[in-house]
Amino acid sequence: MKLSSIIAIYSLFWALSFFFVLPFRLQRKGQADLPVPGSMPGAPPSFSFGRTAFWTTIVAAVLFGLFYLNYVMGWLPAEAFDFVPHGMLEGH
């Protein structure tokens, strides 16, 4: 696999992982949930992009590692996802 492909695929994993990590707010014990005046009632009281990006990077690295191991080891080949019966595309 080329380096450019690795970077592109990892970037896709990172962007997807961001949406997985986004709903999880890790709070310290005793941290008050005081709403900010003028914000929506369901909005989090604080958001740390750095913390979210950190956890996103970890999740994306694990997922990409599994993807790359599958690519190298061939555990689940692309042919396993061929759901069209053979001969169906030729008009039989």
C-alpha cells in the first residue's frame, strides 16, 4: 500500500471516528454542569476540541491498525462481500 493511500484512508478513519467520539464527554468528578446563558438546554457546558481530537486519534489509529492488519493478513478478503449471485450480472 502506498504512503498516499495510507494517509488518505487514515484521514477517512479519523473523520469518521470524530463523529463516534463527539457524543462522549469525559467529565472530572465534581465538575459542575452549569449552562451557559443563551445556549440551548441540551448543549454541553464546555467543549474541548483538543481532548476530542486526542481520543479521535486513538480510536482512528486502532481502527486503521485493524484495517491494515486485515489488508496485510487477508483475514477478510473483498470477495467475502460479493452478495450478487454468480451469473446474475450476465443476464442468466
